[in-house]
Amino acid sequence: MVMLSLSLIGGCEAMPIEDIFMLAARTLFYYFVVVLIFRLMGKREVGELSLLDIVVFIMIAEIAVMTIEDLKMFFGYGLIPMVLLLIIQRIVAWISLKSPRFRALFEGKPSIIISQGKIDEYEMKKNRFTFDDLMQQLRENGTESLNEVAYAILEPSGKLSIIEQQEDHPLGNKMNGLVLPLIVDGNVQVHALEQLEKDRTWLAEQIKDRGFHHFKDVSFCSVNAKNEWYIDRKNEIME
């Protein structure tokens, strides 16, 4: 049998060249498998991964390494837990798409760190977000002073979205450049209406004036401080 000497920590150990080829083949195979699985999980930037995505990524990587290293293990054993994790992730993603409560549980909700120019220290403590973190992200955004900030929203990904002070708002200074999602996937966003000090009746009249008769007909509806509305019809067929 042809042998090849490999230098390992603590000395040298001979490995059959057949095992080396097998190790290389497993590595190449699981490289493409992992890339394919990540591709099937959907397009997201690294900074936008949810907690569930990160857990699945780590578990898949660990399974791949274990399967590659153990040459006595059957070549395809690692595929079973990987495919199972992919199925779980897709099911959870589908449920999250349909259920805002489920989505908030697994992916978290945005937190308003600065509202109408005032820092909410309670939200900062709840999210373990320090003033150093706040100032760092303000600098990265190019914001020179807190006086320029109307809203700072800590996204579930950990990124801070900053909305600067503006003037002349038809809907009042409570929005100050903020875009509020009023309807998401046919569901009325009550907290957004509360921020506008409006109710479902007002919202129903607004969408009716724009050609929509039911909330369930709307995929997404938002309004900004300039009273500019965006409404997308649900399940509209693209030509």
C-alpha cells in the first residue's frame, strides 16, 4: 500500500494516500453541499442574519467538519441532519412570514433608542446597548451631533438606523422623517397607528380613498411624514 508521511503536531504519522484522496473528496463534496444549503436558505447579508439562521449555520458547519474528519463514517451520513436543519429553517421562515408574533419571538423586534430627539435609556439597557455603541454607530453613519437625530432604531440585526431631523410635516412632528408600516401582509400594525394617534377606522378610510376596500387586500402599506403613501396590493400578478 502506498503511504504518504504527514507532519502532525507532536510528530509524524503515516496516512495512506487513499485516505488522503478520500479526505479531499469529502471536503470538496461537503463544500458544495453547504454552499447549496445556504443558498436554499435565502439571500441575506451576514449582518442581517437572525439568531435562528446563525444557529443553523453553526450546526451545519459542525456536522460538515465531523463528517469530513471521520473517514470511518459513511460518506452521506452528514446529509441527513443537514437536510433536516434546512427543512426546519424553511418551515420556521414560512411561519415567521405569516405570523408577526412568531417572527418577533424568533427574530426580535426593532427598538427605538432615540425618539423625537430624546434618548430612551430603558430601551438601551434592555438591549444592552451602551452610549459607546450609540456614538460609534452615529459616527459610522456620518452623524455629527445628536441634535441632528430625530429617530434612532436598533434593528434585530444589531444595526442602528438613523433618521435625521426634518421640517414641515403634514402629519405632525411626531413622525419627523419616520416611515411607518401601517399594514404588513394584510395585518394592521396597531403600534404604528398609536404613534400617529389614529385608529383602524381612519386607516380603512385612507386605503378606501386609494382603491382598497379591505385590509387583507393589502400586502404592504406605509406613510411618511410628508403624508406620502405607499400601498402594494396583495398577491398582485406581475406582468
